[in-house]
Amino acid sequence: MRIMITGGTGFVGYHSAIALMDAGHEVCLLVRSAAKAEKLYGDKAPDYVVGDIVDAAAIAEALQGCDGAIHSAAMVSTDAKDADLVFNTNVDGAKLVINMVLEQGVESIIHVSSVTALFDSKATSLDGNSPPGTASSAYGRSKVACEKFVRGLQDEGAHICITYPASVIGPDDPGMTEPHEGLQTFLTQFIPVMSSGNQYVDVRDVAEVHKRLLCGDIKQGRYALGGHYLPWREHPDLLEQLTGRKLTAFPTTGFMMRVIGRMVDVIKRFKTVDVPMGYEAMVYATRWVPLDNTMVEQELDFAFRPLEESLSAAIQWLYRAGHIDKEHAGKLAEAV
């Protein structure tokens, strides 16, 4: 197969591309930076076309000869000044990319969505059958809007699968995604011990699911990729076990973290602050609703790798990439 991938220089897109190429498939990336793609992939660099998800000519060029597609690109910004751009880029881009893929007659398509598209703090669990959620941030609202668009196409019979990764962690992050920023904070500063917990999925597992969906017989479905749920109160013990060092636990409450999130949102209206949090993010963190993996486990006969393996790989990558020191990685640095 030949697969077109948007977001191929991002965390999920990169690992999905590597998994497909390692399985013998051809890949063509739609990228905004040729230099970034070449540096990231090195000797494994696939074909690529320079352009973005609202560039019809570039999309058409990247799609030539393809019989599969993964749309994983999205603009992410917490700056209030970027709100309209984030929403319009993500929604218009998804509509343009997916419509062009369908017009090309491509039969295997994956739209990479997000927990944000489903989140409902009043639900007891979330899966592909959960209704689209509500969100206040521009990014969150764009994911909900994209979700409604793609589901509408599915209702019309289009061959599209949707995946919903939880907090994605693992090795070789081309950037520094929020879950890894969180781990960095836990290892270098403190771990908030509050209500609820977080759900982690290994990027290599996400990539494997994408490969199986593209190369298998399933042409339509919605799959929650929740991986493993870890209560905040269990974070210190597990991370101490993995690193062999004492970490600082900071007891707090969900209410207090949500108040801090609101304060950050207010500050961001007047000043650019590089802090990956806000009220909506703190709602997710303190009122997390577990993703149910049953559908992907049963339909793809899939098992997620142990959480300890994923966290260890993520911490070792943080150390290799210089985001944490040897003392922060503890005994995991010895295996790097």
C-alpha cells in the first residue's frame, strides 16, 4: 500500500509512518517543513510534499497513487490570540483533506481524533459510541466539530475509521507533547496528588492500531485507545519504583487545580504564557472519564503493552533528548 499522512512530523504521525514503512508499505507525507521531515526521518525519509492541510494543491499532490490515508495533523495553541486560527485551520483542514481523500476513491482512511472530542465529565466511561462532547477551548471545539463532520460521513457510508488516543507517551517524540511535559514536571519538580487520574497510551501501540486498521478488512469504526488508567495518588509510587528515587508528591484538590486553571486562562488573555494548562485541561485532569478499550481489543485482537514499559521508554527518551538530567531519570538512565 501507499499511504498519505498529514501530521507526519508530529508524535503520532511519525510513529505511524515508521510502523507502516517497517511493514513494507510506502508513505507520502504532507509536511510544512522539508527540513524538519528530513532531519526527523534521516535515512528513513519517505516521500513528502510541502504544504499544509488547507492547501488543496499540495494535498492533491501528496495523494497521488495512494490507497490509504491518515489525517493526524492539527494546529495546537493555548494563546488566546490564536483561537480563531486554531479552530478554522483544524476544521477547514479536516474537511478539505478528508473530502479530497474520498474523492480520490481511497478506501482506507483514519481520522485521528482526541479524547477532547468525546469528553463529558458526567459520563462513567467513554468509547467510540459516546456522543460528541463539549469543549470551551478553540482546540477542543475544533476537535468536536471535526468529530461531527467525520461521523456524518460515516453515517453516509464512507469508509473512515476514527481513533481516540488518550495521553500519548513513549520514545522519540519529535517535539515535546503535553504528556511528556507533565512527566518532566513530575520528575523534576512535583507530582500533584489530587482527585481522578490520567490515562496513558504508548505511541507505538497507537501506530500499530493504525497499521492494522489500514491494512486489514475493517473499513469503518470508532476506536478508543485508552491504554491504562493511573490514579494521581498512584503516580508517585509507580514513578519512584521505575526510577529508584524519591519524588515530591504535592497533595492538592481538584477544585484548587481548576481554580489555578482559570487564573492561567485570564493571564493568557493579556500575556503570552507558555504554560500547557488552563481550566479545561484541569477539568480533564481532575474529572477524568476512563476510555473503554473493549472495541479495539476485541475487533483487532489487540493488547496494549504494560504501562510500566511505556513510562520507562518515555522517561529514557526524556533523558536522551536532554529534557531531564541523569539524576531525574534515576536507574532508568543506566539502560540508555
